[in-house]
Amino acid sequence: MNTKTILATPEIKTDQKPAGLRLFLTKLVKQRVLVFMSVPFLIWLFIFKYLPLWGWTIAFQDYRPALGFWDQKWIGFSHFKFLFGDERFLRVLRNTLAMSSINLILGFLTAIVLALLLNEIRQVAFKRIVQTVSYLPHFISWVVAASIIQTTLSPDGIINQLLIWAGFIDKGQEFLFLGIPHFFWGIFGASSVWKDIGWNTIVYLAAMTTIDPSQYEAAEMDGAGRFKRMFYITLPGIKSVVVVLLIMNIGYLLESGFEPQYLLGNGMNVDYSENIDIFVLKYGIAQSNFSLSIAAGMFKTIVSFILLFVANSVAKRAGESRLF
Amino acid sequence: MEKRNRIRTSRGDRVFEICNFIFMILLMIVTLYPFINILAVSLNDAQDSIKGGIYLFPRALTLDNYQYVFKEATIFHATLISILRTVIGTVVTVLGSAMVAYTISRQDYVLRKFITIAFILTMYFNGGLIPNYLLMRDMNLVGSFWVYILPGLIGVFNLIIIRSFIENLPESILESGKIDGAGDFKTFISIVLPLTMPVLATVALFSGVYQWNSWFDVFLYNSSKINLSTLQYELQKILQNSTATAGTSSMDGMINGANGSQQGAVTPLSIRATMTIVASVPIIMVYPFLQKYFVKGMMVGGVKG
């Protein structure tokens, strides 16, 4: 009954608040079906995504599982201070940054190059086959991928056999690739490229389809060769997508992944394979040092949060479309 | 092809095309060879594989490895759990995501902004390993099947691609339900769901792949519950064992040899190869048929350039 009156006389501002609330509630009742369809999932969201943040308080405690929340000993930032003096944590931080940078740069370059080359294939059927095959490794689990990578890199694996065949090494000198610490970043980078190069081309190929074909025709008339067309038309055509993705990915600098490092890591390459996520797992689960583990995880999340927000607003200011 | 009619193909163009063709063939070989190699090992006699030198084809063809793997009660049961979590998880995720996406696509919905922001914010942070673990423990989900389904119920990315899809549907179709006097839920079931099938297929693929491929939640929450183990986790355990022995297949063979090797007995190497194939075949069979849909989904959900 009230809705109509309020809509008809919007100039009444004295009781704006109760009216606004009442209008809101009236609408809520009217849209109760939509409420029933969405609010249960909103509650799910708060329980499973927001409630765990409460656990961050543990990072500031000398946590004892047997004690209740109010009986814990509060010790401020000393876990964080410990982390930044801890040689192992600093090494883990270095590995995280190194592997995510490798992933970022290699991932971008290889996918852009592959997209450019795919774009030049004129036989539609062949292009489709290549694309379908190239998506395959993205869909398999890292467990399967790690099994495959281990087999490929083992002493009787294909890589060693090729090296012997090409005469670079003799039989009996096979590399134990995953046992050589400073090979790990390279193996990680190559594995990530193998797994996701095809998948990463999707966005670029989509952007290329939006380029006006008349541009290519005009360039061809002017005598521009294939490479010139690639450099002066195709690449500028996908520039905005590349810039946005690049900025957004910088926001994930501390997210170097977990599964490949965990599954391919071993006692021999641990100095180069262990990243923050594995550090969190080892301290938290294996050693049950919840406070230190949460402090490390919290550090990662907060830095990522800031980076992502900065990245998002930089992308916005650059006049490019944001992710959302 | 049409360009060739208009302008003569230069020699450089021909060379480029041939190089590009060769490059693409190489790319496909690098992508596929490891799978073919593992398939060959899985189809080869286990004792014979230890000698090495299996590349593209099995040397002593046999199905013993597969027979062994499926006779093993643990692995058989783990496969069932994998299928169960994939089916239940996918259905619940697709329906739930579609429902929420529909409500936040409705411009007139009062909670639209609030729900959208609440979901999108969660892309920027998460509680982390231990807080999540403590939550599952406090909710008595540790040691239960539902710990596979509930935490990953709705992904923000899925929500966004479905919402974009609904928003791009012609207004008149959605309006037609209202004229017929259909309520919001009826509109959702009889109009929105059928029309969003292409994007729901994408979400189903992503969610199914996620469920099928998961092993870390099994390890974290249910590693002591053998009857809730999954195929991927069983494979991961085998993998971890062979990592402990430096990941050399010849060492796998030696371990088996020490355990008393009779002809035809399986080895960790061949079990691993067989399970790797079993764990990847369902996905390999499905994703090519959904390619058209997920490519579109990625375009919508990625960057609107």
C-alpha cells in the first residue's frame, strides 16, 4: 500500500530512512522467490569464504589447539617478524617470485606467438585439429601431468634418449633431471607451457577475430608482406587484451601455484621447488605450527589482495576494460 | 585460400606456410607423445617394460595391467568415488550457479548489487589452508563425502559467465514468461535454463574436470578414510612413492624385483602408467565435443576487449 504513495511523492524527505527501509522490505517480500533462490547460496558464501578469515586471528596468537579463543596467548606480530628473519621463508619467497615470473613471461610470450601462428593457418580443419590437441593438457590433472613429466624426464625417458641419440651425452650419463636443484625452475616453466600454451591462446585468437579484415586487405594492397601484417595489424589489434591480462596477472605474482611444485618436488630439489604454499602446508599440517603457517598464508593473501586491487585500477585508468 | 586467387603467393609465403605447418606438427607431437608413450607402457607386459625402450607401441601386448588395476578393490572403489563426486558435484554446481546467476542478472532484484559484490570480493582473498581446514573440522565435514562438494559449490568465474550469457539473451524472451503469468522460479526453469544450455555445458565441463581431477582435498581431509579415496589420489600416492625413490623407473623395477618377480607380475611402473591412462581417458573423451562451448565461455568470461 505504501509503495505507490512513496513513488508518487518522492519529495517527502523527512522520513526518508524508514520509507527507504520499508520500500526495501516490501520489494524483498515481492521478490521472495528470487530471495529463496539466492540467499541460501549467500549464506553458503559467508560460511565457506568469509568465516575462515576469522582463523587469521591465530597468526597473532601462540596457538594451543586445546585452549578456547579467549584463553589463547596473544603475541602480536612476532610470527611475522620470525618469518622475515627465517632463511627458509626468504628462500621460499624467492622461489615463489621466480617461478611466478617465469610462468608469467613464458606463458605470455609462447601463447601470443602460438596464437599469431595459428591465425596464419588457412586450412580450417587443420587449424581446428591443432587447437583441439593443444587444449588437451589443460584438462588433465596435475597428478597425471606430473606422472607424464616424471616418465619423460626419467633416465630412460625420451629426453635422455634424444640427448644420447644426438650425441650430447653418452649412455650411462643420463641426467636425473628432477634431482638437479637448479633445473627445477626450468622444468616448472616448460611443464607449465606444455600444459597451458594452447588454452592461453583462446583469448588472443578471440581478440584477433574482432580485427576488421579490410585492414588486412588494405595492407596487402600497399604491399605489406605477411610478417608486416602480423606486426602492424594483428599485434596492435590484440594489444589491449594483452595489456589487461598482463596487468591482471601481475596481481597474481605471489600465486605461483601449488600442485606442480608439490608433485614434482623432492628431497633433492627442495631448495628450488618449495614455494609459499608448500611452506604453509608443511608448517601447518606436518608440523602443526598453525600460527606460523597462517601468518605465512596471510602475508601471501594480503600482498595479493593489494596487488590485485592496484592492478585492477591501473588497468581501468589505462582506459582498457577491466576484468569485471 | 581465397587470398591466393587475388594475389600470387610469394616464395617467402610458401616457405613460411611450410615452416608453420611443420611447427604445428611438432607441437602436436610434443603434446601427444607423452600420452602415447604412457599408453604403450600400460599395454605392455609389466616385466618386459622394465627393460625400457618402449616408445610408441607396446612390445609385448597385454591387458594384464588393466585387469590388475580394476581387480584391486581399492582402486575400483576409488574410481566409483571419483565418478560419484564428479556427477553430484557437477549437477549441484551447475544448478546452483545458474540459479544465483539468474537472480543477479535481474536488474530489478533488490539484493543484486550486494550479492554480486559479496561473490566477486572472494576472488581477491581466501582464508588459506589452515583456517579452511579448521572450518571443515568444526563443521564435521572432515572424513565425509560432502567435503568434496560443499567448499567448491559455486565458482565466481562460472557465475560471471552465466550472468553475462543471460544478460545477452533477448529481453523479449524473458518478458514473454511474465506475460504468461509465470513466476520467477517458473521463468527460471522453463525459459532461462533451456536457453542457457550452451554456457551451462561450459560450466558443467569446468566443474566436472575440477571434480574428477581433485586430489588435494582427499589428501587434506580424508587421507585416513580409504573408502573415500579417489582415483587421482591413489595415483598421487603411487607417484609420491616413486618420487621417494628418485623417480627412476629402473628403480621401480628393482623394488619389484626384490619383492620376488614372477613372470607377468605387475610393477609400480606399469601400474602408474595404467592409472595415468584411466585417470585421463574420461576427460580426453569429453572435452573435444564441448570445444565450441568452452571457447565461447572463455571469451565471455575472459576479457571483454
